[in-house]
Amino acid sequence: MNCLENLPVYAAIVLCATAAEVTGALLSGLSLAFLAARLFQTTTHIFFEQTDRAASVRFGFFFIQVVCMLIMAGRVALFAAEHV
């Protein structure tokens, strides 16, 4: 379910970054961290018994994704504001 929740937000950030021509190591690194956290969250969900501990681990990876998206969105917004 949260894949459907995260994907549109991430896609919107990527679309805005592309439209504003925002590039850089920070954005690339955050994109890779987002992808890795998503893969680890999915792997944890699929391969481990669903206990409170597994849910906590999955939430940790989800939280990393949210933080990455917030920083990415902030970077895109700041870049766009500087180049208006």
C-alpha cells in the first residue's frame, strides 16, 4: 500500500527537479538512498515473519524514504526560488 503512497510523491519531486534542471551529488545520493531504503523495506516485508520487530525495521526504512523525499523537495524548492 505505501508503495502507492510514496510513488506519486517521489515522481512529483523528480518531475519538478527535471523541469527546474536541478542536479547535483546531493540529489543523486538521496535518490540512491531512497531506492535502497525502498528495496530493503520490501525485502523485509517479503522475506521475514511479520513480527513487531520486522514492522519496526520496515518503518525505519520507510522513515528514511520520507526524510529523503523531504530533503529532495526542499532542495528543488530552494533551487527554483533562487532562479525565478
